[in-house]
Amino acid sequence: MTFISNLISGISLGSVYAIIALGYTMVYGIAKMLNFAHGDVIMVGAYISFCASTYLHLPPIVSIVIAMIVCTILGIVIEGLAYRPLRRASSLAVLITAIGVSYFLQNAALLIWGSTPMTFSSVVGFDSIPLFDGGLIVTSESIVTVIACIIIMICLTLFTQKTRIGKGMRAVSEDKDAAELMGINVNVTISITFAIGSALAAIAGVLLCSAYPILTPTTGSMPGIKAFTAAVFGGIGSIPGAMLGGILLGIIEIFSKSYISTELSDAIVFAVLILVLLIKPTGLLGKKMTEKV
Amino acid sequence: MSRINSKIRNLNKFTLTNIESYSIVIVAYIVISLLNNFGKINNSISGQLVPICAYIVMAISLNLTVGFLGELSLGHAGFMSVGAFAGVITASCLQDVIPSDILRLIVSIISGGIFAGIAGLIIGIPVLRLRGDYLAIVTLAFGEIIKNIINCLYVGIDTSGLHIGMTSIEALGMTNGRIILNGPQGAVGITKLSSFTAGVILIIFALFVVLNFVNSKTGRAVTAIRDNAIAAESVGIGLTRYKLTAFIVSAVLAGMAGVLYAMNFSSIVAKKFDFNTSILILVFVVLGGMGNIVGTIIATTVLYMLPELLREYADYRMLIYAIVLILVMLLTNSEKTKQIKEQIMLKLTRNKKYEEREGGNNV
Amino acid sequence: MLKVDNINVYYGQIHTLRDISLEVKNGEVVALIGANGAGKTTTLRTISGLLRSKTGSITLMDEDISHTEAHKLVSKGLAHVPEGRHVFLQMTVQENLEMGAYTNPSNIKNGIEDVFERFPRLKHRKDQIAGTLSGGEQQMLAMGRALMSKPKILMLDEPSMGLSPILVQQIFDIIKELNQAGTTILLVEQNAEMALRIADRAYVLESGIIKLSGTGQELANSDEIRKAYLGG
């Protein structure tokens, strides 16, 4: 029974990673950059939702929508101000800028909300479900998180496969110049990608803090790094890859926490990542890239 | 003929930067020591002198991986950590064997360097098979793994020797003796051995190693790899071997910096050497101008001191730091500033060409 | 139709195009020939807005497009088949063609029919990923994709590159057909012989400078061209 219960919490945590990883993977796919600030957008989303429900007493769903709107705008502004001017700069320069943005968001949050941890109250309105006469309790947060993750995954897949803008996005991520020659506005397409990624980050933030209710300005950074790892693990640039990577990562983390060692769980997660990358350097579902001379 | 001339010019330019690098460090050392002796430097700054030296060594060594090799490493603090704790353990073990503080510090630094070098070898072999962002993420992962493992490490010493465990102090089964490393609480009861002088000597050593490495046959091979990996491979430069050498040298220096850093405090925890520290050092290297050692030293000093200098703005200082970082990156790398730079360069080279042509006519 | 007047383009500090002027009149096939690195591709990329000229102007149907963003030119009637084809390798043939009509989605259905009529081979490969096509098929796809926007002027960058002589002949036949159907063509080629055969007029580019220009026939008969580009 503990095995199943661990599996469920693993999948649930993994679903949060998957939602964050989707944002990473889309941005990486299209802008070829590691957006280190993505983790901090999660934190901003959680704070906004927290404030909306605590101070304005708005219902959870409204506060989530507000958080998504704020994060979407934030994502577009970050991309436009900090990343767009560096479109043709070295990837290292972009990375350092992203780190700068990450510092900025963390410290701005520190000034606004202070360093005292806030206790996030869950946005999920119904009770946990006991199964097998209480032998197995499935938390309501787990259920909502997993369902949210599945819905997001399906929507994103449909969006990129079926819609005009989604297909344009794939075209831009494959070949910017050719896409531009097709009449696709590359800058706008990249902005849309950041917007979607950031809206997802807001959802992830709320779900993460509903399950692990301590909220501080650095709440987003570690899940951010791990979700990024998950994206790489699954094959960066691939939507199903991000999903698979996220969920596997969550399961590995929870299992190593309960069966091996709490302190070493992160080390185990990262060790598995390294193993996967050494065996399959483009991740589980990644496409093979050949470098042209 | 002109080719030989330009070679000589390059050589001169190189030795010039070498001399420049050393002399900047030495002059800075003399000035700061003098000021310190006359009590002109306040305590908060003089307390930062050894950490600054350690970070400068870190930045010089990371410059080898990032600047010269062109590979992005996000786990450099991991090597610093390995070195720091290996050094602390060594110093503690030798406390009764080597009474001389200076000698013990030297032995510890060497020991830290060796252990970090071994870590560099173990990590470098798999990591250097990867490219670009994948390499970056794996170095990040290794850095986190090192942090986690050291965080669970318990080391003690008694009359029967060194005890190492991963569960708790009690599990080491020591009756009496000293605890050196206490899991998440880190290394405790460190005898402070580091000094500003030791730090400056280590910087000069690091400079010596890196500058010679860069200018050696191996180093030129490394530069070739950075500029074009496929081309370098096709003319027969064994990629992995050279990369690995550079990576290990970089790790050894980072380990030494770690010892210097740790020996400046009475206790130190593994969490100190996390991802953020790796990033911090990377920022020093990038803002210093990758591959530019003098720039790296200056950037490290300025950026390390910046939060200190902004202390009066207390809460805002890290925010200002972040904004400065973003602005510097935008100003140095964006399309627009590049265009302006290109235009200036174009004008300059035009003038130069003109002058050269004129000179040619005279001969 | 298209007029390029006195453009100068730099890559960093390298001056790649020097005072280039050329004109393509309505209904013409104009060839731009020259050796590797002469600046042919740069010229096309500058016309389509991917690169910027420091001087001069580019006019498309009496409208100055020197500062127009690349993605806005498609709806103005300019299509560019880039060197090396640059089809979207991970998308299907059908999706690639859809991308060609990105600015005008209502055109997708009959546009695709037209393309399949002209390139029947693509029809059989409709749902295949473009990366699995042969070089010749990819070239056809790239041309088909460009035709999806119903361009008034089509710029082709080395359509014969890497193709077998039979395929080259086919591609050139298609270019001719397109021209007869009313599309103006600006053709960049290293295969000077083939290009001059179908071109009304041609320009010879050498190290970023226009060295010669004239009708296709004139150039094909000129000694200088024969020596340098047509193998004696």
C-alpha cells in the first residue's frame, strides 16, 4: 500500500514538474535558450494567487486566472526587454541575462512580500479520497494536479499540431529564417511561446504550493532546476518528452526519498539524469540533431 | 616576412598581457597590504580579502573551461567544495604531525587540489562527450550531487585513524577523538590558516598555471577546439584528451581555491558551494570578458564588492545587482550596440589600412 | 517589378556587396550568376529583408521595401526559395505547404491542389515527414511551398544544387513553365550554362561587384563568361 501511495505522490509531484518542464521545453525549442528565470515566474504566480485569495478573498479559480494573466504579461515583458535584444548574441550572454532576470524576480519578490515564509492554502476545494477503508489516501491535490497536467498536455499537443499559430511555432523552432520567409512574424511567435510558458508556470506555482504549502521568494528555483532537468531528461524541445521526463523525475524523487534517503534524493535524481544523457544524449524522446559543418 | 612580423607582434602582445596580469596582482597586493597595515581599510572589507582571492582563483580556473575551452560549466562550485572539504580534513589530520601553519596550509591546498582533480577526471570523462547545453546541465547535476553527498558525510578522527560514514556521527563508532565533518552542519572547528598573502600567492600560482597552459602546445590546441571543433578534429587534434586536460587543470585550481576559502572560516557547510555559487563565478567570468584574465580579476573584485558597497541600500542591493547584470549584458551584447561597435571598428580599420598603404608607398 | 539600387551589405567588418544595382522587369527571368562566395545569396537575402543594406534602396512594384521586415514581404507578392531548400524537415509535406500560405490561409486548399498538379510526386508523399524526402523532392517541396503564397515574383537560390542532371533539367523546365504562367523569376545559379539558357537577362557577380550584365544570349556567347563559367 505504501508503494501505491508513493507512486501516486510521485506522479502528482511529477505532474507539477511536467507542467513547468513544458514551459521550459517550448521556450527552448523556439528560442534555443535556457530560460533560468522560468522557475521564478512560478514563484510570482504562486504569490499573486496567494494575494488574490488571501487579501481580496477571491475564489480560487479567479485567483488562478489572475495569476495566469499576470505571469503571461510578465513573460512577454521579460522576453521583450531582456531576451529579444540578444536574439543573435551568444547563448552564454543570453544565459547570464536570464540569471540576471532570475535574481531580479527573486529580489523584487523579497522586497514586496518579505522573506518570511507564507503558508499557502490549497486551492483545491474538496477533501482527500480514502480508498481501501482508509488504507490508501489519495489527496485531492494529487488528483487535481494530475488531471490538470493531462488536460494541459492534450491542449498543447492539439495547439501545436492543429492550429495555424501552433504550426507556425513549430516552423519557427525548426528554422527561423525559413519561417520568416513564409511570412511568419518570428518575434510575435516567440512572444506567444513565452506567454504560454509563463501561464503554465502560474498554474504550476499554484499546484506546487497547494501540495507543498510553504511560499518564499526562492520557492521556484529548485523546482525550476528540476523541471528543467526533467525537460532535458525527456528530450528538450519535445512536448511528450517533457511530460514523460517530469513524471519519471517525480516518481524517482519520491521513491528515493522513501526507500533510500531523504538527503540523497536530489543526488539520485541528478545521477539518473546523467545516466540517461550518457546513454541517450538527446534525452528519452529527443530528436537526433546533427551538427552541420 | 609579414607573417613573421605578425608572429612577433603576437608574441609581444602575449608576454605583455602576462606581465600585465602579474603586475596588477602584485601592485594591488602591495597597496592593499599597506593600507591594511595603516588601518585604512575597514573591517567589513578586510574580512573579505581572502574570499575575494578565493573567488578570483575560481574565476581564473573557470575561465579555462568557459573562456578557453568554450564549454559552459554550471557546477564549478562542486570542485571548490571537494577541495574545501578534502583540505579541511587533511589539515585536521595533520594538526599534530605538522606543527607549522604555513606548511600545513600548503599540504592541505595540495591535497584539496588533488581530490578536486580526481573529481574533475571522474566527471570530465563522461561530461566532455556531451555538447553545449547538455554539457551545462550535466555539470549542474554533478555540482548538486557533490553538494548532496558532502551534506551527508560524517568524518571523525581518533587514535585509531580516520572514520567516514554517511548516516550519523554515532554510527562512526568513535569513543573519543574529534569530529571533522558533521553532515549537514558541515565542517566545524577549523583552524584558520588562510591569509591574504596566501591568497595572493595562490592567485599568482593560478595565473602562472593558466597562462602557461593557454600558451602551451596543448593550450593552442584547446583554442583551436573552441574556434571550430570539427575542423580541429579533422586536422588530428584529439579533442577529448585536450578538453579533459583543461577540465582537470580547472578542477584542481578550483579545489585549491576551495581550501583557501574554507580555511578562512571556523566552520563551513556544503550548502555554501551550491548552484548559486557556480552561477556567481560564471557571472564573474562572463562579465570579465571570456578568455580575458585581467578582465576576470577586475570583474570578480568589483562584483564581489558591489553588494558590500551597496550595503547602505540594504534591501535594494541585490535588486540593483540584478539590474546592473542585465544592463551590462544588454549593453555589451545586443544587436544595436554591436552595430555601433562595428561601425567604429570599420572606421578604425579603414584608417589603419589607409596608413599602412601610405607607409608601403614610402618604402 | 523589382529594383535594387546601389546597395552595400556588410557581414561584421566584411564588405560583402559593393554598390549592387539590378532590375527585374515584369514577366522576365533574370539570372544572377557567379562563383561561390560572390555574394549571390547575400543579394537575395538582402532583397527579402533577412539582411540590411547600409545604402541605397530596394523597390518592389514601386514600393520602397528597404526597411520592410522580412515576414511582411510575402503578402506583397515576393517569395524566396532559400539556398539549401530549408524545408521544415520535421513537418509533413502537407504542413510545409500550409506554412507557405501562412499569410493567406484561405488559399491553402486550392493552392495545394495546384502544387500537387505541378509536382505530382509530392502528392504521393503528402503525409510523409519532409526530412525523409530525397533532395529533388525537397527542392520541389521548397518551390511548391513558395508558390503557395501565389507570388508575383519568385526568387530561387541555387535550385539545381546537389541534383542529378535529369532532375536539374526537370527543375529548369518547371521554372520556365512558371514564368510562362506569369511569374517573374529572379534566379541565382552556379550552373551558369543552364541559367543562361532560360534567362532573358543575367548579371554576373564577382566578389560582391556586378561584373557584367546583358541578355542571356549575349552572356552565353561572351568569351569572358565562357572561360570563367562555362568551361572554355
